[in-house]
Amino acid sequence: MRTYMAKASEINRKWYIIDAEGKPLGRVAAQAAAILRGKHLPTFTPHADCGDHVIIVNAAKAILTGNKADQKVYYRHTGWIGGLKETSYKESMKKFPTRAMMTAVKGMLPSNTLGANALKRLRVYAGAEHENQAQNPEVWTREIK
């Protein structure tokens, strides 16, 4: 018996929609990252880019459990001395409602070219409307608790 290894020519990508309304941000991000990597497929190959496209709608309505909505802070550094910038979750959601979901999914993907290519297949929308109807996306039916 031989181990199956996916090839780039054999990959058939599908499109999935995940509705994040009322669901925890991290749970939705973890499920999206698994789909982007292709871990839901029986033909998953760790060294090959065999994942599908993911559309996340209602990202602005995803919830955080506990006190994280008040305590969560995003940090970045400008590169200059004393250039540490911090932004609270609430401020970030007011200005950029999709950035929290993008950051969460990016953190769950590998930090290499596989992760970078997978992130290109992610589309995040703050509301219920999206621009990808032409791709005939399927609704992700597995439960996200």
C-alpha cells in the first residue's frame, strides 16, 4: 500500500461560506484555517497547498467570550525607538471590522509560503453581503460551537 501525495495538477478547489454571526471569533478562525490548509479533505498532504477558498461573512458580528472584548489588545511596532503601538479590540473593530478575523486566521496558518498562499484564498466581509456569487460557494454545514 502506498501513501497518497497530492499534486498541484490534481487539486480541485471548492468555495465555502462561513457565517460568523454569534460564533466565537477563534472557533471560526480555526475552522477557516483548517479549510484553507485542506485538513478537511481525505487527500490532505502536509507539504502541498491543497486547501479550498473560504468566504467569512458577518465578521463584525463574531463574539469574544469572557472579558476579552475589553482586555484584548493588538500590538505592532513601527521599527523606530519607542515605536510600540497598541490598539484595543473595540477600537480596531470600529475602524476595521474585518481585521480581527484576518489576524486570527493568519496566526493559525503556517509562517511560510504555504500559509501565505492559503491566506490569499480567504475573503472576509463585515456584513452578510459578499462579491463571490459567481463562484457558486457552498455553505459550510459543520457546526462551529
